Amino acid sequence: MLKPSPPGPRALHSSRVFLWRRQLGSWILLPLALAAILSGRYWLEGSARDDIIDGLSVALLIAGVALRSWATLYIGGHKSQKLITEGVLPQVLGLP
């Protein structure tokens, strides 16, 4: 006879950390993003500073895509073998 499984951890979207992070984004990050979009440029197009910032932004974009791809493949490759509880996220969520 099958035994019922024990109740799992509380859903992430109902935790206080998630609600606090959503409010932080709403009240702080969205107005800052709006101010950044509406503000003017402080350097000329084609200047050395503009080229450096453009290069850094492309490098960060490529690094982000590479990291996201690696994480997806790593977790997908280990999903059926073991439960991933190592790393930063489990420590933040307080998982064992």
C-alpha cells in the first residue's frame, strides 16, 4: 500500500522573502529604471566612454546568457540523479 508523501516546503511565491523582493522592485527599482530611461546621455555617441560602455554591456549580456545556459544544462543533467541543494539559492531560502 502506498503511503502519502509528507507535505513539502511552503511555496516560494507565498514566502515573505518573495513578497519583500516584489515590493522592493516595485517601490525602488521601477522608479530608478524609469528615471534612467527618461534621462539624457552624458557623453557623445562614438566617444571612447560610449564605446567602453557598449562593449561592457555586450560582454555582460553574453556572460549572462552563457551562465543561464550552463545552469539550465547542469540542473537538467542532474535532475533525475539527485536533488540539487548546494549553491547560493538553497542557502538564501534556508534549505538543508
